[in-house]
Amino acid sequence: MEAKERMERLVETLNEYSYQYYTLDNPTVADAEYDKIYDELVALEKSLGYTLDNSPTKRVGDVVLKGFNSVRHLGRLYSLDKCQTKESLSAWLDKLVKFCGYMPKCSLEYKFDGLTINLVYNDGILQRASTRGNGLEGEDVTQQVKTIKCVPLKIDYKGLLEVQGEGIMRLSALVEYNSREGVTPLKNARNAVAGAIRNLDTKVTASRKLEVICYNVNYVEREFAKGCEMIEFLRSNKFKVSDEFELFDEKAALIGALDGIQKSRDELDFLIDGAVIKVDDTSIREDLGYTEKFPKWAVAYKFPAQETTTTVKDVIWQVSRTGKLNPLALVEPVDLAGVTVSRATLSNISEIRRKDIRIGSRVFIRRSNDVIPEITGIAQHTEESRQVEQPRFCPACGAPVTEEGVFLKCSNAKNCAPAIISAMTHFSSRDAMDIDGLSEKTLETLYNEGKLNHFVDIYKLQAADFEGIEGFGDKKIGNIIGAIEKSKDTTLDRFIYALGIPNIGKKAAKQLADEFKTLESVRNATYFDLKALDDFGDIMANGLLDYWADGKHGEEVDELLSNGVRIAEKSTIAGALSGKKIVLTGALPTLKRSKAKELIEQNGGEVADSVSKSVNLVVAGEDAGSKLAKAQKLGIEIIDEAQLLVLIGD
């Protein structure tokens, strides 16, 4: 008993020292003293035969994993809307003022350039760490993250908690790492983090001295009135948070502070690619809501991309899944933002002509949003410069090229190999039919072997079709066949998105599924039905109608269904709230927002994010803001929580 108590005291002491050193950057003990206590703890653990959950010895990084498991986040991890000019940021802030009737307090924070890390705690103990993935689920990297010394293994808060942060490697740590003998130099801090977190050998992760800067509570069984309260909650539970967190209620002051961050960017010991502006009041956040991709109450201001010059060596044309010919510039390799760039995107032939881009000329090149290299203009023409020729025939199949507006298109797209392979790759992707193992390379191999030509051919594949193809063993074949079988059970929005209908992305597919419920109803929707959907313009509506007008598309869909694809179509629940579109606003006295939404949907109602003429009912709680005012203006019926419960008989 005495030894156990001694162990607990040692763990507590060492964790406090680590917190002072790694989180607060304020060491309070010499390394030799820390090492002496650490060695005593190791000896105690060995003699007692067990280790406490929050022991610092768990951070050694001596685990080699076999692979990554997929895990689902407790709450969705959204992306951020972006703006790149002061004018667009000013316009975004003006929208806030118009929505609220005044300038709400907004926080200004660093936008760290690293890798998103999600941390889950329960009963005060770190249960799981994962990457962002697609926002709904990511890869389990718990063992890797446990090696990061500023991530607490144990916290005071005992409820279920999900914390979002950014994994970073300090530039000084990068320099120190690259100076070691025998290591392959890391090119930049951002890639160093991603490579370390996704390395199956946790010793590699530990060797890079990473940090996680936490900035958001993604799920918690309590509520915060302000974003600053959330940051203080994180700080009080010993998470590492950014020193850069300021509140502003004047636009000019906020933009001025943003300029200061941008000017001091090169002085920081870590990478940032911009700053994040968030509305601080969480009730206003709820009223503003979300789009399919990002919250409407936050925006990322992206700093100007780094730019350099290089020479265009050639321009090639690639065939997309819709048959469009996309130009791609091959350039002299150049280092840009820590990455060697040898290719750059070109929008279309009209853009090439407008910018006067020529083969052999020196051009300005930048990484737009620090991701996609693009040519922004001409630096200098040379004696070797020559015009980019507009192709008259498809480079893949030789069919004549047609013009559709500013785009060039293969006239034989349905039989053009790159278009077919690209379409099937999209069909099999995670957000579509989610067929694990059917990569673009695998699909190309199967196409070249004569096994695939249409979507439906995927569902006709058998193990025998892989026999004799190099690189396909029994296990791999079994996994692919299993993934194909699993994918047959899908949802309506995934299926619509998988078809690759021009201009119908994930958000539009979800809208169609939510509104029309069944595939048959989507196929029979009229132009006026489609135009009635929010943000559904002429291009999207006509694109969908044109798609179904081509009878071959309908035949292919029917073949998919007859070959086992089963769509879990949206069903209409009969109940006291059937046919009613309802908006929730403000804090309800006893129900959490998620529970109120669940009750409404269980009783046949539909919960909408914003107030419009199509809304039948608004449930208002305390501190209801602009949504309540708009509902009053439109004459929409307004009730409270008690009246809602009476309506559903609860």
C-alpha cells in the first residue's frame, strides 16, 4: 500500500513538472532531478507489475502497430469557410452585423498549419485520439498521440469530452531533428507532423517532439455561453492552448490585429497559414448555424500564398470523369512552401490565352491555399516561347474534341478510358459507395484486363476475375469482394453523389434525398421542384434533368439495383408533427438541442436551421435571438418547450 501511494505521488509530481515544461513553457526543475524521479517510478512499476493510466512512462513510444482502425467522432468536425482579402473579410463581418443588428464580439486566433487531432476523454482519462478524416470518422492514432508530452493523459473533468486541436512541430524542433546524424532530413514542419502521426512505429512519433494546440470542444456534456469560456475550460484542464486569443467588437480593431499577426508570421516558431475569426457568443453561433461544410459563425482568413517563378516545360491534357480535357502545366521543379513543385493547374484554354501562358516562358507560380500549385501569370517570354496548341482530338482515345463554353470535351467520353476509370474511382470513393480497396490504380488494372467498363460491372466481379493479375493475392481479393458486397447497402444521398451527375456534389445530393425521400421521386422531379430547393440554381437543375433525359443513365441505375444495390430511402414518420418544418432557437429549459431535435423527428417533424416562409413552427427558449425576431416578422407560430412537449404528448 505504501509503495502504491509512493507511485501515485511520483506520477503526480512528474506530470506537474511536464505540464510546467511542455504546456506552460516554464520549467521548474532541472533535467537531472526529473530523471532521478522518473527512474524511481520505472523501478516501482517494474516491482509492482502495473502502471497507472496517467503515468509518464506510457509516453515512451515503444509500440509498433499493424495498421490504423477507423473510428467515429462524437461530433462532426467541420471545415472553415475561407476568405483571402480584406474586402471579403469585411463583407463577412458586415453580414454578421446585419444578422445581429450590431457587431458581436469575435475572437481572433492563429490558424495553425499542421494536422487536426481529435482527443476523447471519459471519466478523466484519455480514451482515444484520431485524425480528422472526413469529419465524421478518422483514423485511430491513440498510441502515437500518447507520445506527445503536452497532451494530458488525465484531466479533472470527468464527463465524456471530445477536444479538437492541431498537431504541430516547432521550427526549432525541425532544425534540431534535421541536425541529428543518420536521419533523413524532413522537408517541412507540416509534413513532419503528418508523417509522424501516421507512422505505425510510435518511436518515430516520439522522436519529433510534437505538440498539440487545443482550440475547440467538439463534444461535452455541459454548455458554454462564450467561446472564451471554452478556452478557459481547456486551460483549466491543462490542455495546451494558443497565447493568441483576443476578443474584438469593432471591425477596424480586428482587422488591425490581423495585420499584426501577418507581419509577425515569420517570427513565430511554428507554421500558421492564416488566422481564424469566430463569433464568441454561442447562442449567436446556434442561430447562425452551419452549411453542409462549415459553420456560418467562423471564417479563416488565409494569408497570401507564397509565390516564385519557374519555366513551363510543356502542357498536357488530362481527361476527367465527365470527359472534360483539363490542361496541366509541367514546369521546372521548384521549391515552394517547403514542397517541390513540378506541375501546376491551368483552368481551361481561355484562361491560358487570357494569361498568355506559353511553353518555354517563365511564369509566376504559387500554392493556392498552400495546397494546389497554380500559375498566376507570366514573368517573361523567351526566344523559345511558343503557344499552347488547342487539341483537336482527345489525347486518350483520339475522338474529336468539342467545345462547351470555355471547356474542351472528348466527344467519346462514355468510351474514353480515363473518363471511365475516373468515373468509377469517384463511384467507389469513401463519400460515395465507399468500396475500400478499389483505388484508381486497381480500377485501371481491371479496366485494362477487360473486367470493368461500367459501374454495374463492379457488382459482377468475382474472385476468378482477379486470377493471374499480378499483385492480387487471395487476402486482397477477398477484401475487395467483401467491400463490394458491403457497399450494396447504401443511402440515397450517397448513391446520388456516386453517380457523378454534373454539378451535383455531396450537399446537393443530401438536399435531394432529404426533399424527395426516394430515388423514384428524384428521377421524376420537375424543373420547378428542383428550383424550389435552397441554393439550387438553373445549372444544377438542368444538369440533373439532362442526366435523366439520357435513357442510358436510367438503364445503368436500374442495372445497379437489379445487381443487388439496396438504397435505404428516406422514410416519412407519421406523428403529431408530420409535415411540419420546425426551427429551434435559444436555450431550452430542460431539453438539450440534440434531444429536442430527436423528439421532433421521432414525431414526424423536420428540423430546419434557418427561419423562412416554409417554416411552420419556431420553438423559442431563453436568449432567443434573430431567429425569433424573423419568425415574429413573418407571422410564424412561436411556442416554448412546454408547449412542444404537449404537442407530442410527452
